[in-house]
Amino acid sequence: MSRRLDGRALDLILDKMIRTVGDSKQEIYQISEASRDEFTSLTEQLKEVKIRVHETIHEGERIEVKLNYARTRLSEVSQQFEKYSEDEVREAYEYAHDLRTNLSLNRQQEKQLRERRDEIERRLLKLEETIQRADHLVSQITVVLNYLTVDLREVNRALEDAKRKQDFGFQIIEAQEEERKKLSRDIHDGPAQMLANVILRSDLIERIHKEHGIDEAMKEIKSLKGMVRSALYEVRRIIYDLRPMALDDLGLVPTLKKYLHTVEDYHKTVISFVTLGEEQRLPSKLEVALFRLVQEAVQNANKHANASEIQVKIERKRDFITVVVKDNGNGFEIGGEKAGSFGLMGMTERVELLEGKMKIDSTVGMGTTIRIVVPLKEK
């Protein structure tokens, strides 16, 4: 009973976290939208101000031309005072004075408009930075929400299912510790050991170069290159075992292409990959599950079946997606010990969680074909 309460408590905590993070995302989204609206408004204002600046400059040039003419007229009137009436003299003075006043006002208006234009441009730059930062935060929060609503809830459902079947509490903890030990052992025995050997071999290469010449040193360098290549593959394999980073960014098909190319290059296995149907993103948990299924099938073909050729096909239709992994390896008897291995059991359980079906066809010496059909549910 207490364990069921723990599951409910975890649901409550998750719901609260999701609401809090969701509210934060909504607030940031509102800030982003308000900034976008202001950005649009200021952009229109900037266009109008630039037009007014241009018109003001043009008007100032026009007034300046008139003022030059008025000054010439005023100079003529002043020098030949006796030829002009008092009204004409006064009119010349007033006309020139009005033009000087208008030009001064025009210059002042131009200065104000330029300052307004510069201010709007500065505000637009700040708003653009705010929008970019808000979009980045929304993207990050979306990732967090996806983790909370998908990954953590999947863990909780798996725990609840285990409680209904049997008491797996301590076994789950032990499995986690075993996984940590395995990961630690994989790093220690794999990349860490290889890198330590790289250091020793590099020292050895220096001695060989001095004692036996460049040819012998080049042979060791080629061997060292293979060792570094193996270390790199082991690191990538460990990363893929944890979670392929490209899966969230690129999707299932590009990530599988990259993974299969790496496996093909390292194991010298010929792997063909075919996709049929419309290629578009699937729900995150489905992409992860399908990737793991293909990964497990390919690893089994390489490690246990000694396959030299592997065919991987993914076909998407409207209501379901089909995955086929076929190899020319050793094969096994259906219903025998191999059929009950932990890898195939894990694949079967994962397919059942997706409400799909998995069929295995295998004959000793004739290879193995794994066919998986998973329904695609509407959002």
C-alpha cells in the first residue's frame, strides 16, 4: 500500500513541477509575443520617421535655396535703398527673416527626428535580443517539459507495472547499480584503457623512431591510429547506449543512418538501410523505442550471430510503422535458449509497451529476420 502511495506522491510532484514549468513557459511566451508586437510597431514607426527625416532634409534644402535668394534680394535692396519703397524694403527683410526662422525650425526638427530614429533603432536591437533569449528559454523549457511529461512518467508507469507483477523495488535499485558498474567497467576496460595504451604507445613510437627509423615508427603509428579509432567507437557506443543526442534534434531516420554507418565502419559489416513512406518526426518516446529496437537487433547480429550483412528497413504508413532487421548470421532455433535471451526479452517487452507486435524468423545457419509492427496513434 505504501508503495502505491509513493507512486501517487510522485505523480503529484510531477504534476506540480509540470504546472510550474508550464506557467513559466507561458509567461516567457507572453513576454516574447509582447516583444514581437512592440518590435512590429517600432519597425513601422522607424519607417515613418525615416520618411519624415528625408522629407525634412528635402524641405530644408528647399528653404535654404529660397533663403540664399532672399539674402541676395536683401543685399540688393540694402545697397540700392533709394530705388525701393519702404514697403519693399520691409518685405525683403521680413521674407528673409521668416526663411531664417523656418530653416532654424527645420534644422531643429531634423535633429529631433534623427534622435528619434536612433532611439528606435537601439530599442529594436534590444527587443531582438529579448525575443531571441525568450525563444531560447521557451525551447529549453519545452525540452524540460518533454522530459517531465514523457521520460519521468514512463519511469513511473514502469514502476507501477512492476509493483503489480511482483516486488521489484530492490531489484530495480540493484539493476541501476549494475548498470552503473557496467558503464564504469565499459569506460575503464574500453576507452580509458585504450587511451592509457595510446600514451604508452606514443612513448614507444619515439623510441622506435630513434632506434629503428621512420619506417618502423610509421607502422606503430598506423597501429596507434587503429587503437584511437577503436577508443572513439567505444565512446560513441557508450553515448548511444545512454541516449543518442542526435535523436532529439534530427529525428529517428537521420540518427539511425549515422548510427548504422558507425557500426558498419567499425565492424566491417555491410549494412543496408531503406526507408519507405512519408518521413516525418514521430512522438519522442516512439522514436527512442524504435531506435533501441533497431540498435538491439543490430548488436545481436554483430555480436552473437557473426553476420556479415545486415538489412534494416523502416516503412511508415498511415496507421502503423514497420521495422524489419534481417541478417545472414548463424541463426538459432525458435523456442531454444537463444530465443529466451535477455536482449530479445527486452525487445519483446518494449514492443508490448508500444502495443505492437514482434515476429522472429530464424533458422540455424540461415540467419534471422525480426519484424516489428507498431501502431501510430493520433495525437
